[in-house]
Amino acid sequence: MSDEKWLLIKRDLYERPDRCGYTGIRDCAGRYSKEVAERHMAHHGPDSAVREEDAPEFRAAAFNDLVIAHLTKQRDTAHAEARNQALEEAAALADERGAATTATAIRALIAPAGEG
């Protein structure tokens, strides 16, 4: 059995996990085995499934507002991760210089994962 992951396509959208609806966003799509994809293609045609690594990030039929919301979330997450990394580096530098109180104060500014 292959570990290769496939995305199923219908109406120019990806099928969601457990085939519960559709999405135009690759990150929100379900991942299926090659065997499931082959059965799907036998019924819906050769272009109705795509290997995960070959799938475009967004389908042409994706709703623009959902694409914008997804990209905004990606940007915000990247900014929060960069901010937290910079704060952690500043706290480590404060530790190196013997400023434990400053390091503790800096670490208090670090947002938990998923927040920011």
C-alpha cells in the first residue's frame, strides 16, 4: 500500500476530509489513499484526483473571500511566529548578559502558538 496522498476533485473544488463538502483551498482538502483516488477517477474521470504534491494551492472555483481569509491567516501566523522568535532571541541574549528579570519580562510577551 502506498503512503502517497491524493486530493479528490469535483466541480473544480477539492473534497474536504471524509468527503464532507468541498473547498477551493488545498490546505483544507481531505487526503485520500491512491486506491480511493483510483476508484474516484474511474467514476469521475482522470482529472478528478491529483497527487498532493501536484495540487495547486487554490482551485479556480475557490471563493475569493475564502482565499483572502486563508492567506491573511497564513500571513498573521508567519508574523506571530517571527515576532515570537525575535522575542525568544532577545530573552536568550538577556539571559546571557545576566538580566534574568528582563528575560522573564520578554518571555511574558511571547504569544502562545496560534495566537498573535
